[in-house]
Amino acid sequence: MRTYTGQLLFLLTIHLFFGTLVYSQDRSDANDILLMDDDSNKVNALNDLSWKLLFSHRDSAESYINEAINLSGEIAFDRGKAKALKCKGILMDMRGSSAKAIEYWMEGQKIYRKLGNIKEEANILNNIGMAHFNLGSLGSSQLNYDQSLKLARNIGYKKGEARALNNIARIYDLKGEFVDAMGYYLQALEINRELENELALSKNLNNLGIIHQEVKNYPSALEYYNESLGIKRKLNREKEVGITLNNIGYIHFIEERYDSALVYFNEALDLQAKLNARSEVAWIKCNMSRVHFQKNEFEKALPLIEESIEIRKELGEQGNIIYANIILGEILSGLNRKSEAIEILEGARKASIQDSIIFNIIDADDALAILYDGIGDHQKAYARLQESEQLEDLSYDQEEFSKILQKHSDHYQEIADAELERDAAIIEKNNAQRKFFIGAMIAAILAALGLLNRYRYVRKNRNIIAAEKRRSDDLLLNILPEKTAEELKENGTAKALRFDQVSVLFTDFKGFTAASGVMDPTKLVDILHGCFSAFDDIVGKYNIEKIKTIGDAYMCVSGLPKENPDHARDLVLAGLEFQAYVESRKGDDFPFTMRLGINTGSVVAGIVGKKKFAYDIWGDAVNIAARMESNGEIGRVNVSETTYQMIKDEFDCEPRGAIEAKGKGKLNMYFVNQPKNELIEMLALDQFKEKH
């Protein structure tokens, strides 16, 4: 079962902040509201009271929300109606009815757009994205997050921008595109540091812990979790402390340190129980039941999951009840109560299909496949396994997924009709018919055995394919750094890494575009191949990592994947040799000159895509390096201020002053002329002695 599913609520909780009120005071407030005139003030009062009751007395909150919606409609008070619709959507989402929540939020969004309240429209679009996420519709979720991000940026709403960035990162995380996820998380982190929003910062750190957890970098995950935990303890945010304790416990659970996991879960449980945070209590009990399940302590696991389900039922959280029932089914299977387990899991599967919760369908299918295989029903085991694999592939294609859901809904109706007919037929059965059905049963068993053989054949072929793939993985070494290639072969993924100090180089040929229109293409490619091959030899000499070529541009980086304290020096030396090579080739057969730029800073590096893997780097340092190239001059090595500060004692440099760079404002730039004598002697740089 997926490691993220058990934590979904903690990642996507909508955090609403309100004062602690005693219920008797709320009763008094309600009585006062009843005496008010039916005007906008009453709508505002109803909305305020419903917000206060939302997490503690949901039924009462809903009655006030409904009254606010009706009254605001009658008096045409759009702002009050939009707020009430937003609150109603949150209530529906908390009850596990994400589809209903979307309906209310979309109606509220239309009103906010009509009112020109861009900030609230951005907030509600973010909520809609979260609801689609809960439904497993990642495409629709990301679309709404992107719209929220665009609106927030248009009005400079930094808090909303950071929230949208964080949620977009989660989408990429679940899609397995960890480099993009890391980039969005880091952008959100930077904004929250700037805003000094410590609570949001702690959540960013928590999510960075999650992404490291998912790529199985558990030590880094624990570092992020512990930093997040420290901030939350400092802020005395007991509920959020409990959330992070749960995540830390989950790491220990994954690494099979079950006793340590229970220590963290118990502390988290004590905090959330004290706060009467019943939904969180239900999640923690659910996780604790999984620990005991893994320890084969099924008798201890059973009451915990049953208590979790009971709380979910009281709170009306249908989606979470389904997930907990899947765990209950697994525990009942462990207790050898197979028929009960199958009934529970099939019910969870059916409910997941009806509610369009794709992740739960897959988990239920996986558990049922194991159960059916264990009792010898290989036909059903194979069917569930096939469905699980199909849904995995379609999890990002909502249109195709909807077709499958409709097919299953129609299938359930057919089953219901067939059961009625079968009940009538049973009454009329006679001995001859029983013999016939015994024969039919034997035939069905033979058919099932045939399907089992087919299943085994498919599995055998998969193993053959996997073996071929392992042999071809060696080719990765031609396009990826060795460490990254090994990690990819071992884990199926390679985690993105942040490097705080590297230097990045870009080159670009002047006149290439014009020449490509008149020069023979074969000759043009031969020239580029010869030039870039020489560059490859130079970067190899200085242990620099070539990233890629883009048309006539060449990009490389020094200081990764292996750290190098002399990264700036080595890259500048390589840059000088690049320009020397181009100068040496100048003539009729090489009609090009070249600009070259270098910058130093931090980057995130990793692989992108699922096919034709590419190792790449991202970050502002990369963008500034590109600006150094575009603002350079032919035949010169142009470097930024940060690079200059690292090499100024070893190279003769020429200040250029502050120069306007597209999208970056004015940046200090320097031309590097030559290495100084001391460096030439120390490194025996004979190629520079004559010029010097």
C-alpha cells in the first residue's frame, strides 16, 4: 500500500485559525442572531458563527451555513453568500464528499470573480484543486492550482502564491517527477522565509521531508521533519506538532523500527486526543493498527482500526472510511477471517469506484488479488491485478478513468439484476439441474486453471523483459553521471539533490543561425561535432560535468555531482581553453566566433522524464549564467560578481561595471583575461605561458 495514502489528510488539511470558544457561548451567539433583522449583518454573523463551530460541532455549523446561503440569496448579498458557500465546501470536504465540495466552491468562485475579489478567488481555486486531488483527478487538481498561482502572482499575494506552489509540488511529487516537485517546494520555502511565515515554513519543511521519504532518502526526510517539528514546538502549535510526530513515526514504521514508530504515534495520539482533534486521532490509530499488523499482532491491530472507522463514521468522512476498511480487510485476512475480509474489501472497492477515489481502488485491488490467490481463486486474483495495473497507468487520465468507472457502475447493475434472476431459478432447480451445474462448475475450475496458466505465462514474460532491461541499463552511463545512473538502476528513481556551490557555463556561436541557412547541413553538423568533441575533452580534463548541448549552445557545470572547492577556478580555466580552441579554428571552414558566460551559485540537479532520461540543473544561478553569456563579447570569458569573488586572487580580471541583464536588472560583470603567474606555475598551465 502506498506510503503517501495514510498521510493524505495531514498533507492537504485546510488550516483555518479561530479562537477557542466554549459551546455555551456559541449558543448565546446563536440566540442573539435569531433576534437580528434579515440583513447583511445577520448573514455576516451567521458566517462567523459557522466558522467557529466548523471543527467542533459540524451539524450546528451546517444549519447556520445553510441559513446564511438562503438569506444572502434572498437579499442579494453576494459577498456573504460567497463566504457561506466557501464554508459549506469545506464542511463537505471534511466529510469526505469532495465532489459536493467542488460544486459549492465553484459557485463561490463565480461570485468572487464577479465581485473582482481576486484574492478570495485564488484561495477558493486552491481549495477546488485540493478536492480534485482527493478524488485522484491530478490533471484537474493541477489546472486549478495553476490558476490560483497565476491570480496570486498578478496581485502580489505572496501567501497565496506560496500555498499554490506547495500544492503544485505535491502533484509533481505524486507523479514521480521529483525534480519539478523539489523546485516548487523550494520556491514556496523561499517566499515563506521572506514573509517570516514560520508556520507555513514548517509545513514546507514537512513536505520536503515527505518527498525525501518517498525517494527513500530517510535520513534527509527525518532532518526536514525534525526541523519542522522544532518550529512547530516553538510556536506551540500542538496540532501541527502531532502531525509531524505522526510523519516521523511513519518513517520508523517504513524502516521496520516498529517500537520506535509506536513511541512517536503514541505521543502524537496524546496531543491530538487532548485537543479533541478526532479526525487526526482516527488517522493515528489507523497507522498504529498498521504497525501491529506488520508485527503480526492482529488482535492489537483490530480494535485500533475499528476505533478509527467508528470515529470516521461519526464525522461522516466517507472517503477515509473506505481507506480504513481496506486496512481492516487486510487485518481480518491476517486473523484468517477470509470471507469477512473479502466482503469488506469488495465493499471498499465498490464504494471507491462510486466515489471516484482511484488510489483506494488500486489499494483494494492489490489486497484482494493477494486474498483471492491465497484461497485458490486465481481467476479473480488475476482480474484484480489487471485492474490495479490498468488504473495505475490511467491515474493521470481522468477521461479514460471515468469511462472505466462508468463500466463498473453498469456492471454492478447487471450483477443486481442477475442475482434476482438467480434467486428465482434456485427455487425451480431439480436434481438434473444440479448435475448440470456441477459439470459447469468443473468447467469453470478448468477455465480458472487456464487463466492461472496464462497469468503465470504473463509473469514469466515480464521477468524476461525485466532481465533485458537490466542489461540495457548500462547504456545509462553514457547520458547520466555514474552515481545517478547507479541509483536509477537500483531504485527505479534518482532523487534530486541541491548543491549550494557550483559554477555554470554557457556558450553560444555568433553567426550560426545565418550559416545554417546557407551551409550544407552535413558539413555544419561535422563542424559542431568537432568543436563539441574538443569541449568534451576539455571538461573531462577539469572533471567538469557536461549537461547538454542545445543547438549551437554548450552547457556544463563544475562542482557536481562530486563537490569541488575549486569549481569556479576549474570552470574559468575550461572557458579560457574553449575560447582558445575556437580562435585556433578560425578560418573559411570554421566561420564562427563565440560568447561565453559563467556564474556561481546554488542549483537543484536531477533527471527528468520517464523516457530518454536527461540529467539537468535548475535554479536562478543557471539563469544568471545564461545572462552572462548573452551579455558577453566575442572571444571573451564573461563572469558574474559571485564567480569573480571566488577567482579574483588567481586571475587577471577586467571590471565591466553594472550591465542591464534581461529579467535580472543591472548585474556586475567582469572579463577574465588570464590566470596569474602563481596559478600558472602551481598547475603547470603551459598553454597559458606564452600568452602571459
